[in-house]
Amino acid sequence: MIDDAERRRLLAALAGDRSLSALKALAALGGRTAHPDDVRDEVLALWPAGGPVLALAGALLRLNAVGDRASLACCLEPTLADMAARARTREDHFMTIAVADECRVADRTVLHGPISYFRAMERDDGTFGPDPLDNAIAASALLRIGVPLRDPSTVGKLLLEHALGGDLWTLYCAMRALGLMRMTPAPFPVPAVDGSFADQTYQRLSVIEWLVAPVFAAARSGDLDALARYLRGGGDPDLRDLRGWTLLCAAAVRGRSGAVRMLLAAGADPSLRVPDADALPVFWAAQHGDVETVRVLLERCPEHVHAISKVNGHTVLLQAVFFGTARHRDLIAWLLSTFDAAELLVACNVRGYTARTMAQLWHNEPILAVLPDLVLETEQYRRRLLETIAGAPDPAVDALVAALADPRDSAAIGSALAAPGLDINGRGGPLGQTPIIAAVTGTDPDPGTAAARLSVVSDLLARGADPDLPERHPMGVDAVIRAAVLNHFDCLRLIAAAMPPLAFAAALNERPAINGQTALDDTVHRALTAPPSTLDSHLAQIRWARAHGARPDIADHTGVTPLGRATAALADPILKTHAPAVLAALGDGG
């Protein structure tokens, strides 16, 4: 519905816009504002106390969009009550309900006035009069808070016949209502708008998202009847969503082998990748770990068993080892019995980890037990891999990143830091990492290395290093997730102290394109296989991250949340040992 070039253009155009529409449009595209604390400060400094209902709604929704739970806790209920009491127009009442819905207000008694307003518009025939816009707004308002319509079918029929060919605002409102009534039409082209107007951009993106959402929901849930209806109606089997996912990738990452078969039979292209992750459907199937889904895809394209994502260099086998559950162990065993084991095992990721060394890194003995210990020459493989991902050289940053490979080498690091023209936030080295990301990459074999790493991170932060800038490889993430993945807890605390609190919370909750796992999710993932000597540190990091805004309800690409991962681990033979302690560290999940 939009191609990757347009998506990148829109992300760049919206990056500096702090309006509510821009914040929502960025989120729809998979981005976020770089300055949520500035948005919060601006909203509070210009708080429209006693002002128009729409201005108050916009202020509350902007706070919600940047995750400012503290400010919302103080002002949401009294402001919402004031809005409901003073609402007069259709838009006032609608936005009052929108605030209650989006900010998850549990007590809906305050909405009696807005509900009564829209109920009074309802006619005997079930519609809200002849005007499509009246019907779209009234139906959406009531349905958003669980109030049933007298006759949804009459409203839906009116909107389908009279609202889809009109102006963008009417189309936007109609599509919201149709989605809530489960009457979304088949995807159709949505006219482009001038990207300089955030309101129109957000409306257009929302329409596209609502159009494709039911089809992607069918692919992800394995609803073959719904998927078949879409395809029989001439639907594009290679439909993409706003983030560049294809239907085939969406079905594969949820392990829906039946949906994958149906899409392939309809002509879906198994060579199309999710652009940000540079990943094929089989890569996503391996993240889920479903053997049958991987089998179906490799039967169609057996050469994809050696395909990689250029972001992290993972093959199907490396994906399975990385995620490391009992289901992934079964996938590993099937791969090794079906394809040439030596050819599979020689592969390494961009950091040089093979299947065996990765299993050793994560202390996953059951996975290690099914991997043959073959003598293999991996250096040539890695050299070719790094050549394919090489960026433009930056000698000063390259030298600093190389020196940071050993945080104890203070002489080499000091010399590199003194280089003229050094960009402390440039990207360098074979993985295109910023210096602070390079500083938190690697493991600490002894307390001396850990202390040296902490000192280097402190120095880089003092020099202006930005921990929120992403690397190119191995995961395309920032220093927050990198430090969390490797349990550099002391470094993570230093980074938190150097970042504004909402920006840090946003970084904790960011879903990387490569796997969708937030910093908390990665910490949970690694805590489940941690050795006894580091488990307490992982658990402390989980508790600390929760206290600093990390959410346990954000799902990765497979649909699993950190809380869900820990809960499922209770029944997983590989992960169950630490699962109770991890669940306790996560708390109540709220």
C-alpha cells in the first residue's frame, strides 16, 4: 500500500514534528519521536486549563503518545470529567470518548453525557441520520467504549455505499467505524497526500492500516477461511502493511503453516523480505520455531536454508539456536538431519558466532547437545559476510571502535579518543556501531573487564555519546538494548542517568526490526538460560527496568510478550528452571 521509499520519506518528514498526528503517524510506521520529554514539557507548559475540549483532548493524547504515565496519573481523571461536562459539539463528545479509550480509563461513568449525545442521534432505522460523517463518528464513538449499536448492518451499508469515495476526513472516520463493526472492505488504493501536512498523512496511514489489518490478522492467526475469501476476491498475495511486512512473512513468524501453504499456492513470493530486517519468510519461521512452517518454505526454496539477514547474518539454523526453546531444538534437529550438517554449521553471524559458540554464549546446554562438534573453518565465511555489509570507512571512528573491543586497553582507547576530527556519535568498525554501542558489546570474563567497561562508558557519555542512536549491525539497535542483551547492568544504569526519563523508557520499549524483542524481553530471554552465577544480576535488571518504564506486555514479532515468554517457560523443558524466579521479578505484569 506504500513502498519502502515512501515509508522512509515519511519517517524523515515527520521526525521533527511534535503534533499529535505526527506522533501517531510515526508510531504507525514503526518509528518514534526522538524527544518525548520535550513533547511532555511543551504540553505541560502550554496546558490549556479551562480551554476548549479539543485542546484538552489533544494535550492528554500527546502525553499518552509519549508514554508519560506520571503526568496522566495526575491530570487524566479530573480533565476528562471537565471535558465531559463541557462537551457540546459532535467533535467534543467524540474526543472525550477517544481520550477515555486510548488512555484506558476504567471508570466509564464519566462518559454518560457523550454516550447520551450519540444515542440521541440514533434513528429508528438504526442509522444516525443520512449524513455519512455523522454515522461514522457516532458509530465509532459508541463502539470504542463497548456500547452496542441498534443495527450495525444499516450503518455499515450506508458507509460502504456513500463514504468511501469522498474526502479523506470522511473516509478516515468511515474506515474507523467499519473496522470496529468488522465490515472492513477489501484493500483498495488510497490516494497520496501532501506529506507536509501531518494530519492528512496520519489519516491516510490510518486508512491503509485499517484496510490491511483484517487480512494480516487472518495470516497471523491462521484463519484460512478469511484468507481464502480475500484471495478468491482477487486480493494481492504479496500485500504489505505500513512496516513492510508481507502476508507470507506475517504468517511465517506466527508458525501458521496452513496459511503459508495457501499464500504460496496463490502466488505469494517467498523471496520478498521485510526491508528493515532484510529478512525472508523462512527467517521469520525460524524465529517462531515451527518445523512444519520451515519445511513448507524450504520445500519451495531449498536454497533459503543458507539465506541470511544482512542485519545480523542469521541463517535458519542460527535463528533457531538464538531463540533456543524446546521447539527450536526440534527445528535444529530436523535441519541437521535434512540438510548437509557441515554446510549449516560453518555459518556464523556478523559477530562471528557459529551455532555452537552462540549456544555456549547463552549457556544453553540442551541446544548445545544437539549440535555436532565438527572442526570447521569459519573465518573465510565471516570475511565474506563482513564484506557484504561493509559501510563507508571512517578512519577515526573505526580506530576507536576497534580499540573498544578490549575495554581494558586504556592506552589504545585514549589515543583513539584524541584523534582529530573524531565524531563521537559516528558509526564505525565492521558492524557500523557507534562507539558507545561498541563499548557495551562483548562479555566480561572477569571483574576487571567489567570495571574497565563501566569506566569507558562513563567517559563516552561525558564526551557527548548518544546512547539512543542505532547501530547498523548486528541488530540495528541502540546502546540501551545492547547493554540489556548482554546484562551490562551497571552500564545500563549509567546510560539511564544520562538520558531524559521518557526517552529512556521509550528506548527500553522499542521493538527492533530484527526480532521485535524489547530490552526487557531480551533480558527475560537471557535470564531463562543464565548460569546460576549471573541469574541474580539478570533478575535485578528485570526489576530495575520495570521500575524505569519497561512494559511486559509488548509482543515480539511472534506475538509473545516478556510476561508470556516467562509464563510459557514454566512448561518448557529447556527454560523451566529459572521461569518462576523470572516471573516473580516481572511482578504483576501491569
